[in-house]
Amino acid sequence: MSNEGRLTAERARALALEAGFQEAGLVALPYESEARDAARFREWVAAGRAGTMGYLERRSEDGQLLRERAGIPFPWARSALICFASYAFPSAPLSTKGSEPRSGWIARYAWTSRVLPSRLLPSGGDAKGERRPSDYHKVLLKRMRAVEARLHQQLGEFESRAYVDTGPIVERALATAAGLGWTGKNTCLIHQGLGSFGFLAVLLTSLEVTPKDKTPEVAALVPDRCGSCTRCIEACPTNALIAPYQMDASRCISYLTIEHKGPIAEELAENMGRQVFGCDICQDVCPWNRKALDRAQRGGPIAADAELEPRAELINPALEWLASLDEPSFEREFNGSPVRRAGFLGLKRNVAIAMGNSRQTQFADRLEAWATAADEGLRSAAQWALGRLHRA
């Protein structure tokens, strides 16, 4: 194949930036450390650290875990373009900063929104438009589709698949192999300039990558720069980071508040604080994120993204407001938002735990009402929270 029909890192990155991503990297498949990463993933699943996330354990017809390596579900894949979109929001607070005890915490990535044009609003809507939740999956997939279309224009026909958190791939491993950063001790991808507050979008293609010895612009692996720092491990309240670079997802607050359904074990609930959807603690304490946010506040590389701007009401949201939502209002507030993944009853369960950990007795009446709920998760959380308030 001539170089004209091959994909270069320079071409791929330029198209990604043009589409609105902050950074991008390209890697040929299979990549050098793929066997090592596949073995680590197998061991992680075998140890039961995926919790109830059965989709991570899906296998091919011959019994291989689909996510071990991209070549299992996509044998035609010869390259992967990984794009990074920041959700750092430099002017917004960190979860580790003190906040009003009657408020909760929603993970930073779930704050995203955009202004809906007035033409899309119901009659009588604000002529200036209205801010509504934006689903980063849809926003970034649209951008990746634009990159895909441009590549087809330039290079002709080839097979491809674009994913944003929905494909049978391990995005972080591909991003590390593509030179976007290193895997930190908190198991997040860390970009030296942008930190770890970022979405990853992946485009798999059947295009060959121009040989590295002919294209110096292909990114080299970024060395691990965590050094001796263990802030993330020490800060994790539920001890989900069982060792450097090792996460037991079944103990992670993000997993517990989003993926896990039903009751939450008391020993975990009491350490969840007031997190009601996801958790940012291990990223908030990371020095690389502090540096990225500081640079951004001084006009650094993290720019505002009109389709991924934060919703003010989701930053340290009032627990009473979240508790007061009925199912229709929950749908109105979070339709198109990542928060919807927790589900109406799941979010209420999380709010009940946050109320218990707040030690604010004003929440007792609300918890009393939930203590007899039909849903076991909400009922057990409310009963536990009431006991915690009575011990306050």
C-alpha cells in the first residue's frame, strides 16, 4: 500500500482538532504492549473487580473477552484514532473543597449542557435560547463522525467504527498506546498538559498507519510521571484503589452511585460522603489536574466548549432539590444528561445516603417517608441514613 492510502498521525490529529477536540493520538493495531494490557484486563475481570458490570465480561464465540484487544471484535482494525475532549471547567470548584453540608456532589463530567436554539424551543420559549443537558456521547460521536467523513473524502473507502464509551474496547489503553498520556495510579489517563478531566472518543479503522520510521510526527509513548505521589490512593474514601494502578470497581463511588443497583453495603455507604452521582476525589487531588486548571485560569490550553458547558444548578446541588423531584421532573431535568443513567430511584437512594452523611437532622422527615419505600435500595438507604442522623 502506498503512503497516499495510509493514515498519518499528522493528518488524523489535524482533523480531530478541526472537529473540536482538544487533542488526539494515533496508534497502529495491534500495538506493542497489547498482549500485556489484554492479560491485565483478563486478570482484573477474573478477580471480580468489575462488580455487576456484566457487559465488561462479554466474550466472543471462542471464549475471549471482547475488550481484551480491539482485534477480537474488529479483526479488520489496523489503526485507532483516540480523541480527547476536556471537561475540566477551570472556574468551577473541586469536590474536595468545603461545601454547604446540605448539598451533594455530581461528578464533573455530568454537568454538561448547551444552549438550545430558540427555534427548537416550544412556543413561548426564551428568544435567547435555553440551557439544556447535553449528552457528551452524542456531542462527541457527532464530532468523530465528522472526522470519519473527512477521512473518507481524503482516503477513499475503508472500514471503521466510532465509539464514545459504548464500544467493546478499553479506551484508556488505546489512548496510552497512542501517546496521549500515561495511566495514573488512580487508573485514569493523565495528559501532561490537560490533566485527566477528559472524555475519550475512539475511531477504529482498517487503514494502515504510515511506518513510524518514515513519519516522526507519530506520538511516542509518554512516560509515567506519577512518581512517588500517592495522593489519589490516600484520598479514596472507600479504598477502591487497592494498590497503585489497581482499581476494585465494586468499591468505587462512581460504580456504586451509577452502575450498582439495589442496596449499598453500610461500610461503603458511610464513606461515600455526599456524592450522589459519580466521584471526582481521586482526580481532584491529582497534582497534574491542579497544574492543568491553574494554567487554564491563566489562559492555558483548556478552552470553553459551547456544547459541553456546565449547568450551574448541578454544581454542589441542594440535596432537598434533588429529593423533591418526582419522576416526570427527574426526566425533564436530566433527559439527555449522564445523570439519567443512575435512574430515578437510584438517584434517590444516593441522595438518601448523602443526607445521612450530612448529619443534618432537617432531612429526617424526608428519610422517614422513604424508609417504607417499595424499592429495596431506596428503603434500605433511608433506614440506614435515619440511624446515622439519630447518632449525630
